[in-house]
Amino acid sequence: MAFARANEPYRIEQNAKGEIIVMTPVGGETSSWEAYLSYALTRCAIETGKGISFSPSAGFRLPDTTLLSPDASWIATDRWESLDKQQQRGFTPVCPDFLIELRSPNDSAFAAEEKIDQWMANGAQLAWLIDPSANWRSSTALASSRS
């Protein structure tokens, strides 16, 4: 966390090999998408009372030691409450139940789909990959879910 704080405004991720991945701040269009998706998940969490939503700046330490930050995510209330305060304050040591990744204009489709596969392999129940370069009505989405 100290390394991530020292390197703001960059978003820091880490792969299972321990390699650091630095992501630059996003542009206005992607930021708008992130805000909308975070709002939608937060509203759902509030209305149902069944989970906690997270912004794109949340880091999750996954079972394979990867540190990733989805563009929007949600964890069931009981899983969140099973964590102690230190775990809740740091990089959350669980995989979100549901998450959304936005495909960046710089990301290849293959790399974006690999990231979704990584989330699923680490315990996500549902993951969406959205390509915001298409307009709202025709935006493509790849959904993966655990059976």
C-alpha cells in the first residue's frame, strides 16, 4: 500500500510472478464509465442490503498472490464482514463476487479476456468485460460466470 500511495496518481497492480504493472490515470470517457458502473453497483448494494460495492481504486490481493483493481466490484456482505478491520483497510484479501472490467483503448481483446479469466480462476462468481469504445446501445460485453 505504501508503494501504491507513493506512486499516485498511478494505479498499481501486481501479477502472480510479483511483477509490478503501472497503469496511468484514465481519460474522461473511461472515467465516466467507471463512475456510472460504481454508482450502479453502489445503488444495488444499498437497495438490496446484500453486499458492498467498490470503486476502481480498490485493490484485491487474490489467492494466487496477484493484486488487481477492477473497474467496479461487489462482495457479499457476509464475506466482507468475515474480514477483520485490518483486512478491510488494506488490499482486500478476497476476490470480489462480481466485477466489471472496462476494455481500455490500449488493451488488446486477448489481454482483457485473460484478465477476466484470471479473476474467475481466483474465485469471482461473475465477471463482465465491457468495451466502452462502442456506443452505449451496442457496447459489447463478455460475461463469465462460475457454474
